Amino acid sequence: MNPEKDFAPLTPNIVRALNDKLYEKRKVAALEIEKLVREFVAQNNTVQIKHVIQTLSQEFALSQHPHSRKGGLIGLAACSIALGKDSGLYLKELIEPVLTCFNDADSRLRYYACEALYNIVKVARGAVLPHFNVLFDGLSKLAADPDPNVKSGSELLDRLLKDIVTESNKFDLVGFIPLLRERIYSNNQYARQFIISWILVLESVPDINLLDYLPEILDGLFQILGDNGKEIRKMCEVVLGEFLKEIKKNPSSVKFAEMANILVIHCQTTDDLIQLTAMCWMREFIQLAGRVMLPYSSGILTAVLPCLAYDDRKKSIKEVANVCNQSLMKLVTPEDDEPDEPKPVLQRQAEPNPDDSLATQEGTPSGGPDGSCDSSFSGGGGSVFAPASTERAPVTLHLDGIVQVLNCHLSDMAIGMMTRIAVLKWLYHLYIKTPRKMFRHTDSLFPILLQTLSDESDEVILKDLEVLAEIASSPAGQTDDPGPLDGPDLRVSHSELQVPTPGRANLLNTPGTKGLECSPSTPTMNSYFYKFMINLLKRFSSERKLLEARGAFIIRQLCLLLNAENIFHSMADILLREEDLKFASTMVHTLNTILLTSTELFQLRNQLKDLKTLESQNLFCCLYRSWCHNPVTTVSLCFLTQNYRHAYDLIQKFGDLEVTVDFLTEVDKLVQLIECPIFTYLRLQLLDVKSHPHLIKALYGLLMLLPQSSAFQLLSRRLQCVPNPELLQTENSPQAAPKAQKADSSSIDYAELLQHFEKVQKKHLEVRHQRSGRGDHLDRRVVL
């Protein structure tokens, strides 16, 4: 510093003392400056006051010499003390040079700066609030200072400033929020602690409504919640807890929509505390905001669904996620199925319209390019999380994004069982509440729903069947557009669905069968019912393990969920034209076993037992034609329907068939079935030899087909119980005629059915011979 320079009105002694390295001499100089400024205040000499402050600032506090800077700081504090209540008029000039020293490399100098500012603020009190942002900015830096003395000094200043803010009603929250939003993302633990402490203070001031600005800082709070320091995490938990209490008290003033995206993001984090806290907030938001949250459903589901598969290690998160899922589901009502009406735009211009973003979604394939779920997925277009004004017209449910999320999760085989069940429950709920809108997405959902039938969990399969059954039976699924039937083979692509139309065939294998008429009596529940039956059989055909392990289970459940007659009628109609005869025979055997043994088919068995109605006779004829793929099942069907004469005629034809081990095994199983409760009526009819001679003949025919096996012995012992065996010759007696000829009085042409049986069996024989010629068929004929 130049000693020749004029620092008036500061005397040379004051200047010399301010530059001294000893604190005591600088303190003496400060007292002299205080005395000098008091005189200027008394004289109302503002010019000289400003000149003193400017000199202390420019020539001392901002000097290159460290001792001069220390002298300048204590001098500025002295000026503030001397000014008293008038210091507010000069705060900008007093504060700025002190704050500059906060960045000094010398820790002692930073401490003196902190001390000087404390004295300035202590005198000015509420007058410093217009300068709060620069003070807060400086303090946030000192909070992370490595020197403990500096940190201690900053804490004193911090407490003083908090007291001033708490006492005042002139705090500029609007001006402060941008700075708070910026500083809240600091990674320093001390800075974070400083931020959290200030948020707690501001939240406690009655005149400051920080809740209005919560969307600005909520993300930063969740970031701090993940801090490594337990104390900071605990403080942040307290802050978030206070905000949540306030939200519950005043839900009408909360900007739920603007915070939905933040919660969705943090519900997907790997930190358990953050995830649980965010999920708890999400639960409260859904319950408090209600349908306001509907536009964000796809994002919420993206976050919530994976949590449902958590194990007991994350039980708390799983339970809260389950509540979120159930609460969100309840928000969807039948009103959401109404056509979307144009709504007046009531939101502010700055807020994006979810409708606009959803419009860009139309026509996009579900899932990502690789079929995986994007954890940052935002349903309904570019961003499902776009803030929506609660002042808008009633919320419209946009299914595009929701269905895409559900489809994506169901397609991911790595997803847990409970999540898959939840997805299927959502789909079922949406088909119940919004069937018309959901059927727009059915073609994209149908393949994955069929694929889910191969799931390892029975519970998943049950829910999947419920969805498929609802699709197949809902009136909303009826469409006049049958879709193309001249496309590629249905075996090539699982995603292709065929719709039955009058006069056109709907087959498992389209090539080579075009032009065949579909049975005019084939029942259909809606346009998707026949699609479902075709694709289910196609899946059984391509995945034989599924048929063996779950085929009966799936069909039995469908008989409970849908009309059993419709299922058997349509499957029989489809199998009638099946080109893979081996599969057709296996499938018919499976259906026949279900028909004869399942309690779910009790009513259908009773309907077929007497063939009293035209409908039951038509059903019998339809089943019979497909059952002809398997000779033994055809006989069992005749036994079930009490067509004993025709059963006997069929068994007579067995002599022309190729008798294989598989064939004899099925005869063996039929004998076992005859001994089951299902055929109790048949066994009792053996007592009436006169009325049922062809039944006894048919059973003897089966006996003659069997080798000397346990089944042979079983049936033989049963026939030995028939009374008066000599009466078998009385088939032409007048009393026996009505029963024996019962079928002749019906509308069924049994001669034509027998011809059809011979035709089908001839076709099977040709196929087997062709395979034998290629060497890919093991001849399992039995030499008797």
C-alpha cells in the first residue's frame, strides 16, 4: 500500500494501524473509525460516510496485502456498528467486499470476514433481507469450509440469519427459490446439512408457504435422502415428513401433477430408503389427488409393478407398492370408456398438454426395439410426466401408454410372478371398465397373452385365462370386420389371428383348406372367441409339452369361464380340418378325457346323454366328426350319448383298422373309464338286457379287441355279472325294438356318420404309411 496516498478522512494513524499485523492495533483503528463515523452520522454527512466505506472496501478489504484486508474487514464492521439503524442504507457497500473475502485462500482471513459479516448483520437485522440471496450463497460455501474455526464462525452467522428470517414477514421466498433449487444439488455433506436446516426453518415459519414451491426442490430432497451420512438422511426424512403432513392437511393447494414425475423416478432407485419414501408419497398422492394422477398412470405403473415381486427383504416397499397399485386401479371407471370429447384448453400456456403428447404415440409398436422395458418409460407419448393443470376439464384416461407398459412387463420373462399377476389383473380390470377402448389394443396384446399360457405358475395362467375369456366373451369385441383370411400359414406367426365369417373357413392350417365351409352352427361369443380357439389349438400343436402338462387344466378352466358347449363345438369344428392328423388325434383324446371325467363338464355330459333336443344332436354330430380322428374316443362318445348300436357298428369296423400299441392302450383306458362313476348309468343298463343288447355286444367287442391283460380280466368279470346271457339273442323282440332303435327316431344320420368315420380312418392310415416309407415312423403294430 502506498504510504503517500491520501486516505482522508481516515487519519495516517488509523491507516497505519489498519495495516498492522497485530490484531490489537487493528482493533484500536476500528474503534477510531467507529468514533469517526458516529460524528459523520451526527452531522448527517452521508458523503463522508460513503467515502470512508469506499476507502475501507477498495483500499483495504480488497487489497492484495493480507493484513490490509484484515484491517478493512474490521473497519467495515466498525462502520456498521457506528451507523446503527442507518446501516441499512449502506448494506450493499458493506456486504459485498466482506463476501468477496469468503473466497480468500487464507483461512484466518475467511474467519475475520465471517466475524465482520456477523457484526454487520447483527446491527442491520431485518434490513439485510433484500440481500439474503448473496448472504445465503456465501454461507452455503462456508458451511463446507475445511477449517473448523471458519465453519464454527459461519454457524454463528447462520443462526443469526435464521433468527432474522423467522422474525420477519418480509422474506422474499420467490426470489430465494431459484438459488435454493441450485444449491440443493450440492454433493458436499456439510452443504447438504446447511440446505436441509434452512428448509426446516422456512417450513416452520407460518407466513412462508414453502409448499407452493415444493416441486422445485422435491427432487433435490430425494437426492439428499441418499446421502451416506446417517444424520443428514435423518434430517431429510424429517423435512420430507413435515412436507407430507402439510400435503395431507392442505391437499387442495398441492401441485400433485408437477411432482408425479419426480416420485416415479425415485420409486425406481436402488436405494431402499429413497424408494420406500417415494413410494409412500406416491400412495398419498394417488389417494389424495385421485383422478388428477390418471394421466401419469403409465409412469406410475412402470415404477410400481416391479416392486410387487420383491421378497421379504423389501417387504415394506412391496406392501406400499401394492396399495399404490390397488388405489390407482380404483381410479379407472366405466366413464373412462366414453368417447373422448374435445375439451376447452384451460391450462396455462407454459404447461404441456398430455393430449398433445399422446397424439404422437398413436401407431407406435409396444415396447422398445428390443422388446425390453425402459425404466424411464413415460407413457402417452414423449413424456407422460408433463405437468397437468388441475384446473382443466375432467381427466381423460389414455390407454396407449398404460397398455404399452403392461405389454412390456408381461413380455419380460425375467419379471417376477406377482408382477405378472398384477399386470394380468390390470388388463382384466381395463377390459371390464373400458372394453371399447381396450379392444383397440387387443391385436397387440393377444399374442403375448397366448404366450403367457406357458408360464410356470398356475396362478399366472389362471389370471391369463380370465383375461382371454373376457376378451372372447365381451360384447365390445364383436366386430363387423373379419380381417384377412388369405394370409400366410397360421403356424408361421403366433401374432396372426383369424376371424370366422359365414361361408369362409377358419382353420389351424389355412393352405390347402381354403374354400371349405365353416359349420353354420359353430357358436361364437364374439369375433375374438373363434380367434382364441384357433390360436389356442395352434399353440398346443406347436408346443406339445404345454398340451401334455397344462392342456387339460387350461381347457377345464376355460369351461368354467366361458360356455363349455361353445368351446367344445368350436374346437371340434377346427380340428375337423386339421392337417396334422397325429395332433388332431391327440387333441381329440385330450378333449374326450376332459368331457368324460371333469366335474366342470357335468352339465354338458347331461346334455349329451339323452340327445333329446336338436341342439344336443347337432353338438353330438359336430363332436363325432372330429372325434373320428381317434377311433376309441369315438366309441366312448357313443357310450356317453347312449348310442350303443352305433358304438357296436364302430367296433365292428375296428377289424379293418391298424391295431397298434397306442390303440390298445386307449381301449384299456376306456375299459377303466367304464368302471368309473361317470358311466354308472351304463353299468346299470347292463341289468336290462332286453332293452340294451347292443351295449352288451359293444362291450364284448371291446373284450375281443383286448389281449389277455388286466383290462381284459376287468371287463370280462363285469360282463359275467350280466343276468341271463342267453337273452343276448333277443335283439328283434318287440320289447327291445324301441330302445335299440332310439337313435333312428332322431334327426341324426348314423349311416353318414359311419361313412365319415371310415373316411377319416383311411386318411390316418395313408399318413402312417407315408411316414413309414420315409423311415420316420416307428411301426408299433401288434402281431396277435
